[in-house]
Amino acid sequence: MEVEEGNFDEAYDVYACMQCGKCTGSCAVSLRSDLNIRELMRIAILNENGELEKHEEIWDCTSCGICTVRCPRDLKPAEVIVGMRSSLVEGGTIPITVRDALESVGTNNNPWGRPKSKRAEWLEDLDVKVKNISEGEDAEYLLYIGCTASYDPRIQSVSRAAINVLTKLGVDFGILGEEEPCCGSEPRMMGETGLFEMLVEDNLNLFDEFSISKIITLSPHAYNTFVNDYPECAKRLKEDDAEIPDIELEVKHYTQILEELIDDGRLDGEMMNEFSETVIYHDPCYLGKRNNIFEPPRKILNIIPGARCIEFDRREDRSLCCEGGGGRMWAEGTGTGERNSIIRVNDANRDEATVIAVACPFCLSTLEDARATAGYEETMRVMDIFEILDEVLK
Ligand code: SF4
Ligand code: SF4
């Protein structure tokens, strides 16, 4: 929601905030940066928009959502940050790297500064044929790959694993190839409300053009925005007479589809080779805290023969954020001290995990970096659940 002239109360009901500080107390970023969400709520209550420019740490927020989960007044402090960023974007006071990422979404349809024509290059290394819905091929599901899994060489491996696994399991899916758009999740979290609205309008019309109503996402961020942000934004746009098709999307994160296959008896341990590893699952914020999806990834890992599944102390809605969300892939951040991702790989090492299993491209990226920085390259792997399945399925 765009906040005009600092009117945070109308947008976010901030006067209900009792300044208890539970939000700040739960914020892992506040331990190593000046980010203090309770103080920012106070600025919102006082409508002191002019103060925002002095708070560079607004860009440190990873949009993990734990402050919203913990707020005893059911407020949405994480959304207030998005509103504050929106004000800063309007005023042009944003970090250069964020500005470049947002401009790239406008020109290239991805925040990575890569040409649209290269979005489907990762397909070249595939052995299996995949349907392309944008070329007129019909499929039950669109497999929405997303910007990071399309362009980042490490994460492209997850896209290829997804194709291999879903094909082996007989799921009827297709992709959009070069025509796949940015979902808009990261631009929205970076406060670019206008750009997000434009993407919602364009994308819903694109889905309608290709009769897409069922979507599987690789990323919890895409899942979250399709499920939680698109309907409200589409409603607002319709009220403003925008041409929005009447389609109802059925969106699932891939772990939910795999869970369904397990429940239907189409995926079980007998279809897999042994995976003799100690596996620790890292809950992504956008799957767990924001959408209460905790069980499907665990169910999948638990049927893999030979895998010894263990848990972090901080798991499920207490899981430690990897700091990859909320536009943080493009904002340097003002924080000092140990990154959460380093703490996470150290915790995994202490628990003698040999594989950290993830289900989010940003978690894969941050934890991979941390694994190398912390010196665990020989003893530990970070793998997306799709990559594990691709390795074990017969
Ligand atoms: S937890 Fe909720 S009520 Fe308490 S300070 Fe934060 S936003 Fe205000
Ligand atoms: S969303 Fe997460 S990082 Fe941002 S203020 Fe809330 S707890 Fe801190």
C-alpha cells in the first residue's frame, strides 16, 4: 500500500501500537544493526516522515515477518517498513544498488541486471524435454521459476533439478521460458508500489492469455506474493478501472505438491537410493513464519532412505532468518558483526549436520556463501530439497 504524506495510521493502524518493544526483541537483525522496529513504529505514530531519511537502517530489514508474528496488538510492523520504503522511493532517497535493481525490473523484467533474452539459458543443459506454455503447449501447472533461479548459476541447478524430479514423478507442468515475468515480490518489499502494481496487472493478463490457473513456485517469496499480495492488489486496481481478468489462481510451493504426491502414493522411499547424510532443515521465513508451511518439507526429507533428519534449536516460527529477503540481496545493509547465515552454518556444524536442506533460492544463496566463509566446504553441503531428490530418485 502506498502511504501518502506519511499517513501511516490510515494504512497500518499504528495508533494501536503500545510501544511494548516485543517486535524489536524478536528482530534478529536488530542485534547487529541500528534497526529498531519499535522506534520506527513511534516515528509512524508521530507521522514524522521527514525523519525517515535519517534512518538508513530501514534497508536492513529482511522482511522476515517475525515482528508481525510477535506483536500482541496484531499490527503489521513489517508492512510499516514497506510503507516507509515506499515513501523513500517516492522521494528518491534509496541506496544506489536498490535503485539499480528496481530499474532493472522495469527494463529487463528481473532485478539482476540481466537481459530478458537470457532468462531461459539454464534450459540448455537439460536432458529432458519441457513444455513451454508461452509457445502454445498445454500443461496443468505452470512451474514458475523466478528471477534468481533463472539467472544465478548456483540456483539454476535447482531449476534443472525441479524439471528432472517433476518429470520423473509424472507431474504435468510447463514453463514460460523467456516470457516468464518477475513476480514483483522483491520490488514490493523494496517499496516500489507502482512497479509492483504494473507487474500484477501485466502478469495476471499474461496468465489469462495462456489459460494458466495453477502455479507451482520454486520460491516461497513468489508463493507469498501470488497468494497474499496479488488478490488485494488486483482488487485495488479493479476499483481504479484497470483491466484485470477474473482469474482465480491456485498457487502451491513445490514442497506442497511433493507432499500431495507422497499422500497419493506417487512418491515414496522405495523410489530412492540411500542418502547417507545427516540432514538439518532450515525453515525459510516466507514459507514458515509468513505462511505457516512447516510440515511438507519435513515430510519429504523424512521418507528419504538413509537420511538422518535432525532439527535446529531455532526452527519453525522461531527459525533464524538467513537475511536474504526484503530486497537484502541488493542492499548492502549497515549491520556489523556476524551475519545470521554464519550463525546458522555454525549451528548446523555443531549439530554435526552434513547437509543443510533448504526450500528457497535466497536461503540457498546466503547459506552457500556462509558455508564457504566459515570453512565448511569439505564437510557440509547446502542443498535445495529438489536437488536432494534429483540426486536420490532412481
Ligand atoms: S510489538 Fe506491536 S505493539 Fe509492541 S511495539 Fe511492536 S508494533 Fe507496537
Ligand atoms: S521483518 Fe524481520 S528484520 Fe524486519 S523489522 Fe521485523 S523482525 Fe526485523
